[in-house]
Amino acid sequence: MATSLTFASQQTPAFSSWSDRRFASEALSQAKFDKLEASTVSSAVLFDFPWIALAESLREGMMVISRNTKPMYANQQAKEICQKFAVSNRTPAGLPSAISEVCHRLIRNGNPNTTIVAESETVEEETIRIRASWLNLPSGDTTNSSLNNRQYILVFLENRDRILQEELQFEQQKYQLTDREMEIWSLLRQDYSYQDIAKTLQISLNTVKTHVKNIYAKKRWNQVKDTREVG
């Protein structure tokens, strides 16, 4: 399936393997950093901060990308998400074209305070939300004021389908929903109409309405219980 890109508000050898940690180790080396950035910035400025450990613990994918849309850093989540995009839809730098397009839109926008948000489908038809904004980092070279504020693009990648499934599992336990109620609630969360749910699950419209009524009754009961416990 071709990758689709929906906006709210494109060099293949490098960066080709997202499954291993080779790119991370190369990116952390001064030699690799100098190769990717001709007007070099000290790699310590970008990679030797404690936020690297924090980035690796995020549930979201996180990437740091240069102005010429070359990937400088990607946490493990970002690597796994980027693997889901078709190899044919990659830039020469190995960046998925959907992410590259969002970065180019941010660059063309010109506003340093702008955030570009888009959603794209992977080959497995999972929805990935892409958020890109500017990241200003000091160059570490105090002798050259023009390099003191090097601009990079900070990209967050969110697998909307995985997050939805996590939320649904939590809600099933919290509200004690049955498996059938969960099927209907899942489709409601994906903006299916009552008629679409009935057709998808091959049940009557009245059955759908009855299940929905029970779902909301369980949610209201849980809210009342929480209010009493707090009081």
C-alpha cells in the first residue's frame, strides 16, 4: 500500500538499518558527526547530554534532524517506527519520505515557533503521527557567533494504533467491559457510526445501541465511585 500523508494546520545506503544500534553508535562518534555536518558542531553539544538516556525511555519515537534533512539521532522507538515505512519511500539519506516532507514544510514555513503535525500510514496500515518543530542548540564554538545557535529539527513519532490499543486495554480493565463491549467501544473510538458498527460486527442497530448504553452506564458508575472515594 502506498504511503499516504495527511497534514493538520524528499539521497539509500546510510541509515538503512533501523533494527540494530549501529546508527546510534556511529552518530555518537565525532567522525560520523563531522561527516554529516560540514560546518562541524561539537558532538558533545548534541549527544553527550543526559537527555539521551531520557529520549531512549520515551514511549514516542524521537529524532533530531539537520536542516538538510539528514538524521542526526534517533531513539529506539523512532527506529522501530521508521522500519514500518516502505524502503521505496526513503530519501537518499535513508529518511522516510513522510518524515522528510514534514521537515521540508517546517523549513518552508520559516516561523521558528511553528509546529507541523501530519499523519501518515505505514505499509501495515498503521497511523503514525509526525510532529516537527525547531530545536536550537549551541554550537560550542564561542569564537564564531554565527554558529552559536545551530538549528535542528526535533521530530516526535507516535504510533496512534498502538497507543489506542493500550488505552483500550486500560479502559476495559477500568470499566470492566465485556469483549463485545470492547469491540464496539474500539470502533466508536475510531469514529465509526452506529450503522457502520452494526454492519462491521454483523449485529442489529438496536443491539449496538444497547451495548453503547451499557458502556456509558459503566463509565458513569466508575466516575461516581471515583468521586466518592476522593470525597
